[in-house]
Amino acid sequence: MKKIKTIFFVLQNISVIFVYVAFPYNGVLSFSENSSLYSDMISYQTEFSTKSVVDCFLESYYPSETGYFVESKVITAFCGFVEYFVESENPLLLQPTVSPTSGLPGQSYTFSVIYKDNQNDAPKSGYPKVRVFIDQAEIAGSPFTLDVLGSDYSEGVLCSTTIVLNIASDRYSFYFMTYDMWDFYQASEIMVNQPVVNTPPQLAWTSEAGYESDGVEPNFGDINTIFYFRIKYIDADNHPPLQEYPKVFILQNGTTIQTLSLNYVTGVYNTIFTNFCFRTMDWAY
């Protein structure tokens, strides 16, 4: 249940009385003429917390043979406020999602939510919106307005927008917010920690002596030979490799006989060199 404050004007011109009722909405007072409300308004007069006399400028349009002419006059009006309660509920925002949940920088991501209002009230113009963050800092352009796809608000309508995310990060989060046409507010109940925007890492030969075209040195040896494996790990987003990666897989006749994690040597993550050394195991096979 919500409290609504209504401003009204009672305009009297000779024997004709008009009652205008205005609902505060989006910072603008919109007036509608409804003379049937006059008798109801009389009972509220003792409840006015504010009542004043104002001058109103009215224009009347009359048809004539040459078109329309305007009759203008200033009349006196009583202005007051009435507060009353209405049965209404805040709108709902359901099933917040983003698709895809992971992808590349520069890729489009679609943010969607279901807007539902049990009184079938439409969302306020420019809503719902989605707020997108990286490390709790709102990204440029946020909040973003969603497109409303449908009009049966009591059943729920899909609202979505597509955003290009250019910054690589695994710390994106978002939530939705809205008002209905009566300015009742609602935000989605959870902050969703998605999407993951990431450039896949690459592995390359190090181009060092002996490693120009492969990742092992020497290429031949006996059971006492120590073989050194080196690889260059490159990540455009400067993300470190997952723990225990990169790995080298040792195969014999097409079958993996050993898997070993490589050790970090030097450099930032977009120019990492890693190595691992071990004795050959062929004596056991």
C-alpha cells in the first residue's frame, strides 16, 4: 500500500465548475478534467494541509466562419493537496541473466530480465535499466536502458539490451532496476557476478637457441640426459596461468606416460617464459 499526494485545482467561472486532478509523475504535473470528482473533493477540504488562491489563465477556442478564435480570461482557483492511500505493489524483476556468460573483449553481451507488475502497470519511461560494474566501479555508459518486449505486464514481459564490453575482466557484475508508471521502485534482488570477458592465452616457441622450432633441448639423449622444456605463455589481458599450468605431456607411442607442470622463469604474463627439467623415463618402458 502506497501513499499518493494529489494536487487539484477547483476553477469557478460564472456557474460552471471544473475540477482538475494532477498526479506527480516524472517531475511533471499532467492535468485531466473530471467534473464528476467535484463532490468527492468537497469532503476533503477540511483535510487540506495547504490551500491557496491562485489566478489561472484560461483560453477557450470557438469555431467561426474564418476558423477559430480564442477567448482568454483570468479566473480565480483554489489549489490544495490531498494525501490518500492506494492498493498497489512494487513491480518485480525476475530471472536476471546475461548471455553469453563468458566471451572475448569487444564482443556483444545481452542482458535480460522479466518485468512483472501485478496491477499491469507499465514501467516508467526509460526503465528498466541495468547497471554494470567492474570491481564495484560502474563502467562507462552505465546504467543502460532496456527494450521492453511486450505489454502484458501482469504476466511478465521480457526486457533486454545488448552491450559491447571492451575491457577484459573476470570481475564483472550487474543488477537491474526499475520504476513503474507510478514511480514505485524495484531492483533485482541479487548482484550477478558475470560475465567473464577474457582473451584466450597462447603458447609459442621461445625463439631462444635450441628452441626456435620446438620446446625441448636437447632433442636426443640417453637415460642420464636431462631434457629442458621451455614454452612462451602469452595472455593479451595479462592474466596469469591457472595454478599448475602450463603443462607438458610426455607421450610414448601416442600414449601419455607423464604430465608435468612447468615453472615460471621470468617476464610479465604477456611474455612469460616457463621451464621444467627432468630425466628421461624411457629406461622404464
